[in-house]
Amino acid sequence: MAEQHTYTQNIAIKDGKLFLRRCVNTGIPVNYFHQRCPCCWDNKFESFVSNGMGKIISLVTYHRTYKDSIPSPYDVAVVRLFEGLEVIVRVDQNSRKHVLMGSSVFVEVADEGLLLVHLVE
Ligand SMILES: [Zn+2]
């Protein structure tokens, strides 16, 4: 049976910062669950801090509350970071009426390690 990974394994959160991983040889971003670089097949990686900037490529509204601290309705987006990887994030309540597909956003680490997206004006 194939090993299963969650989407959040694209990232690491440490000290309130969002870390991504890239190949030492080619510099391309590589998901944490990949054991080898898909470009050069090497297995040497380094972590770096994301600048958090990206664009929304998918957006959905949740109408069910899964966590008391995050009451529904709330929006969840897939953001393609400018560094090349994609992350799933919750949209900040103040931004949710303004974000659209393709909106430029800033992804930050919020309380409980959740990722939150804000619209960039
Ligand atoms: Zn490589």
C-alpha cells in the first residue's frame, strides 16, 4: 500500500515561521515528503524561510465548524507560494469578503500553528 501524506507536509512551522525545502543542487522547491529531487534525483535538501507571498488558486467556504475557535462559515484557500509550493490555508475573517481566485495574498503562521492568509492590497 502506498504511503499516505497530508498536504501540510509541504511545509514546516517552527518559531512562528513558515519553512520550505529546496534542492541544494538545483534550488527548486521540493515537498517535504519527497525523498529525492524530482529534477536531479539527489537527496540533499536545505530548509529556508518562505516570504509568505503567493496567489490563491482555489477557494472554498466551509459551512461546518470543526473547531470551536474557528466557527463557520470560514474560507479555506490553496495558495501557490511564489517559491513554487502550494499550501492550504484559512482565510482571515477580515479578508474573506475581498479575496478571489488569483488574489495576491500573504500567508502567515497564526496561533496553534495554523496558516492564515491575508489579502495584499
Ligand atoms: Zn535537484
